[in-house]
Amino acid sequence: MDLEAVRTFVAVAEEGQFQKAAADLSITQQAVSKRIGALERTLGVRLFTRTPRGAEPTIDGQAFLPHARELLRVGERAVASVRTGRRPLRVDVIASRVAPSGLMRGFHHAHPEIDLDVVMLFDVETAVAAIRSGAIDASFRAVAMPGRPLPEGIESVRVLDEPHQLLTGPAHTLARARSVTVEELAGHRIWMPGIVPGTEWAAYYDDLAAEFGLTIEATGPNFGSDTLLDTIADTPALATLTTEQTRLVWPVGHGLRRIPVTDPTPVYPHSLLWHRDNPHPALATLRAHLAATAAGHDTAGTWAPGWAMPH
């Protein structure tokens, strides 16, 4: 249905005259007549009756009028949903409990006037494809992975180096340590069932294990963080690695310990990805916010893979 014809019909119904409607719409009276005629042919009914005072809606016109107004409102909302600067900023944070989600919560707190759509995409290829298609405006990722340079047009900046911690149950041999060195982790079983081959986090932990001779196991199904925490709490021989800002909640009786890892501290390199031609004004605001509030840690005494995007 031609929305301009619908808009013209509403104008005539409200003004009661073709001439006044033409003036409101900045078109000729002849153009008004043509639009109304085309709309009547589309609907198969007469919409107006000519009177000495102008034009009055027929019974069909009266029935169509509230729906016509709603069509115009829907059309305006549809345009606003994609108009640059009016639609929400769409950002991929990977998962709800990890640091990028916290970064976006901080951004929302600092800029409540900016509408946000927060999504959670699985892997970097999906995220990059969504950035290139315009489905999202930005994504937090660890880039670039070995042999996978960023596609043409995709920009990135490293925004946060997140330190790792060892998570143990109360009976683990390292549970009472105030901190542990990477060297001390060698020989201990580190269980991380959420690692999926081919992802950027799999590449990160493969390099971490190879660099320091660690035993990182991704065996068994991944039933989520609650099952992981239950198992770590009940199994003295198992520990897992988590990052400093990962939100984890467990029952008091679990007695789990979060222990900083040092000498060097493995840091997870979070970067923000976006398309250089993306015009959304809130994207520049997000980048400025991250530059001011989410700067990476001092690189002295830390470790990240050689392929991680530099600061």
C-alpha cells in the first residue's frame, strides 16, 4: 500500500477539503485527487463523498481512517528503527557474565540517553560477518587469530587486558595460596569444558598451555558455569582458570577460592571491532568511553599471545 496515498487520505479526512490537504502536503490539488483515486482503486471502495463544504469520509472511509493513522505511525517507527542516530547501537558482548558485558553496563550507566541493543554472538567469524552486513555496530573479541587477519574495512582497538585467576575448591593443594605463579600451575589439572575448537578463546588457551607447559583439559560436555563450579568445589584434583571480571556466584558451602596468577600474569586481550564506514554517532561515543575508562593494564609482568592485536 502506498503510504503517501494513505497520508494524503488522512490529510483530506482531517481538513475536510482537497485544497487544504494539498496545501498541508505542499502538493497540487490535482495530485491529491490522483492519490485518493489510486487508493480507492487499491481498496475497491469510495473513501469520500463530495459535498458543498468539501469532502466527507464515506462509511468505508470512516472505517479505514483509524487504521490509516496506525499505518502511518508504524511507517514512522520502521524508518526510525534504521535511521542513523535514532536506532539503538547494536553491540556483541559474547556472553552475559564476561568482561565485555560489564564494559557495556558501564557505558550505559555513563550514557543512559543512548539506546542499546546488546547481543551475544558465538564466534569471531559470525561477529565479523554481522559487522560487515550492518547487523551489529561493534563486537568485543580477542583478535587477530593466527592466520586470520581482519577483513578489509574492519577496524579494531585493544580496550582491556583482563588478568587471569585460578579458581579452586577448598581442598585443592593451592587453595590457601595468596597468589600462584604460572610455573606453579604446571602439573595441575586445569579443567575448562567451555573451550570450543576454532574459537578465539581456544586459540588463546592453546597458546597459553604451549607457552608454559600447562595441562588445560576441555573434556566432557559443557553444562554451564554452575556445573563447573560444583565440580571444582567437590574435586580436589581439579582447578579452572577464570578472568578477573567474569561474574561467578556460588553457594557459600562451596568454599571456592579465586587466586591471582602472576610471574607473568596471563591477560585476556579484549578488543573492540567495528566497520570503518559505520556512521552511527553513538559508536564514536562508545570508543571514546572505552578509551577513557577501559584502558589495558600495564603490560609489564603480563603475557598475551603474540598474535593478539597490539595496544
